[in-house]
Amino acid sequence: MQFVNLKHAQDRVDFATAVQRGLGLDRGLYFPAAIEPLADVPGLLALPFVERSARLLAQLTGLSLDLTGALVEQAFDFPIEQREVADSVHALELFHGPSLAFKDFGARFMAACLAEFSRDQPTTILTATSGDTGAAVAHAFHGKAGVRAVILYPEGRISPLQEKLFCTLGENVHTVAVAADFDHCQALVKDAFEDEVLRTRIGLNSANSINVARLLAQVCYYFESVARLQGQAPVFCVPSGNFGNVTACGIARALGLPMKRILAATNVNDTVPRYLADGHWAPEATVATVTNAMDISRPNNFPRVEALARRAGMPISDYLHAVAVSDENTLDALRALDASGYLADPHSALGWQALQGQLAPGEQGVFLCTAHPAKFAEVIEEALSRSVPLPPPLAAVRDKTVLSARIPADYSALLAELG
């Protein structure tokens, strides 16, 4: 299986090389050179989640089934839940892993891959996060020999409990609060990857969704959702920031997974909804919202979404639908879900809100629940005027000291932190 750099078609590598490099020439994103439809989707849907995921990832990566089976068993050792919250509307809960967010699937699979491919070569994982990625990466790599994880995040723009979940581990996890928004953090990561001397010296790699290992792992839970719907084709509504999750949904569709359409739900950082409406790519300054993990104006994965649309022979506006949801409507959705008996975090509530009015009679809708509600307890408690019980992973870090360094959004400052 070959992976092609979307900026430079001549830059083609195998899966292991794509994972180890993270980014290709000229900051290009690696992507499968071809995605062949599966021969027997109904047969796959009948399998248990871990066995099915191993087969999917063997197809997507070109690795042996024995190897993907071993990697998946290490990575996907926690449950998925799917709950019907209203007639024909289902919540796909992806937050039952160690960091309480959907990013655990990709981060843990990537960590297992790097351990297999690197063979004890010193590695520095450099990643930017708007919240969930940081916790997932930190927990996936914490304590792994020969790996240092350096995580950049926008200072003051993630919830305090989110911060404590990954900024209190220490040891080989080094967290850095940047005095800027997420887009600046992501730009610093890209600058580092263009520094060939640095990349070689510290064995630089990334665990953002720009790394194809993380991306492909996320394909697996879309198949699990449809399996639980007994093969019915749903409308998937995906809360979207960097658009990796939407890309994974598109890959699932290219493999032949039954689905009606893909709906991306953003907050007021609405670059993509505006682009789909008028054809103009016009990112604006990033705005802080109650769905801060999605406060991204320049979604790095969008070239992959466009590549999928081209391969499907469809205009991007037909391939993907998008809705922007305000903070006010997000909080209203959170309250409405709670009144119906379902407690959601703000990002998941935003996804539910975007799905409203989008289903035709007889259609099934699935909105992705990307984080445990308690990770955003401050927002929820203010909206609902009641406390949110903390699950054990959050209760354990609530009173710990944040260990992060603090730097301006300046590349020389980042170099000093990397050493």
C-alpha cells in the first residue's frame, strides 16, 4: 500500500514511513494513493469490533492481518457505546478511553505503530492541541521508553480540567502553553517539521491528525456505528475543528460503508461552511467559544477531504455538507438534551443541534460524542445550574499542579523548549 503526498505526487512511501515522517515534502499530507472498496461489507459488519478493525486497517495500511490485529488489541482496549437519544437519532459515544475523548483511538494506535516501526530509535513527538488531542497523546506515550512527547496548546483557551488531564503527568511528557490561539500552535509545529536539522537531531514526529496512523484508526468506529444500526445507512454528523474526523468518515464511505451523507458541524469558526456555500476559502481570526476544542479557522485536514471528493467525482459542496452553530444555540442544545435525559459535552451538543432538521422521514442520524461531559464541567455547570460528577481520571488530577512551560508564539522560543 502506497501513501502519496497530496502536495507532491512523486513523494510516495509505505505506511511505516508515512507514520514515522508525519509530514511529507513541503508540509504535504500523506494519504492512501488508492482506497479500494471492500468486497464484503455486510460480512465485516457482523464481526466483533476489534477483529473488524484489524481487517479494515490491514486493508488501509498494507500491513499483515497478524500485525494489525496485535496493534489494534493494544490500542482499542476500551468500549464504544451508541445510544438512541430520540427517535432515529443516536449518540455515538467515543469517550470511554483513558483520556475520555475520541482521540484515544488514533493516539493509541499511532503509539503502537511507532513502537513497532521505530525499534527503540529516539523519537520526539511534537503536536499541537486544542484540548482532546493533547490528553490522548500524553496518555498514549506517557512512560514509553525512547519517546518524548512535546505538546503545544493555546494558553487560557482550554478548560482547566482538560489542561490538568495532560499537563500534570511529567516524566517524558512536556507540555507548553503558547500565548496564542490553536492555529498559531499548529503553525509552530509545521515550522519545526520544515527544519531538517531539527527533525534529524531529535527524531521529530507528530501525533496530530496530520499523522496518517491517527486518521486511519478513526475509520473503525464508523463501521461500529453502522453495525449497531444493523447495516442501516445513517446521516453522520461530525463536530469538526481540524477535520480529521470528517476525513475518516469519508474514507469509510470510500471503503463502501453504507451512509446517506456526511454533515460537518462547526462553531462560529466557520471557514468550511462558508467555503461550501460560496466557493471562497477565507479563514478569519479564530474566535474563542464554549466548544474550544473546535476553535480552529484553518483546518489542516481539509485537503484530504477535497482529495476524497475528487476521487468520488463530486463537487466538494455535494460531497460534504456543513452547518455552523453559535454558542447560544450550543448551550440551548445542551439544555434540551439534558431535559430529555442525556447529558452531553458542548461539542457533542453542537453536533446534535446541527443534525436537527437535517433528517428526511425514515432516515437515521448519528452524531459523534467526542468527549466526556465532565471534561467541560465549567461550561455545563453554568448552563445547567448543577454540578457534574467527575469520573475517576478527572477526580485524580483536579488538585494537581500544572507543569507546563509558557512561551510566546515564536519559533525561537519553541526551539529553546525542544533543546
